[in-house]
Amino acid sequence: MTPPPATPNTPPPTPVTPPPTPEIPEYPISEPPDPNDPNSPDEFIAVDEDGTPQGRYVKKKMPDGTNKYVEVDTDEIPKGVTTLPKTGGASNNFYYVAGLMLIAMAGFVIKRKDDCR
């Protein structure tokens, strides 16, 4: 019995995974879906011709029984922490004192130089 022929150590090809589909469907802003169609999504993102998101819309039931898409405000202020965190920055007082001391020493040296003349 003969051994199988030697093959180079190449890894098996990795399968190509398709990009994930967005959880919220996107529709052109000029052609939104019919909200009264039973197969229409409960929410969608409107995009312009370049694919830039222009707003998120949610299906709302109107008093007359029909459905309508209403834009959701996506620029809301996040709830939670209302103050900025401390970053550990040092106080500037040390630099002010050091600068004043350098100015005072320079003034002392200049005055002494003038007195020697």
C-alpha cells in the first residue's frame, strides 16, 4: 500500500459570508411603503438617492382606523449621566506660581545687572 501523494499545506478556503441584513428595512424617501398594506414593515429608515439615512419612520394607527408612518426623533438626548466625568486633569495653580517666580527672578537679575553698571 502506497501513501497518498503529498499536498501543500494550504488552509481550506473560508466560506464567504454575506453581509448582515439590516434589522430595520430601508426605503427611498421618495417611495415609502404603503402603511395600510398588511405586509408593510412596522418601521423603516428613509434614505435619499445616495443611500444616506434621512429619518426613521414608525407605523401609527390613526383614530379613523387607518395607518400612517410618523417620523421618530432620533436626535433625542440620551438618558443617564447628566454630568461630565472627571478626567483627572491637574490644577493650573502650580504653573501660575512657577511662571510668576520665573518673571520675578528675571526682574531681579535685570535689576541687579543695572545696579552693577
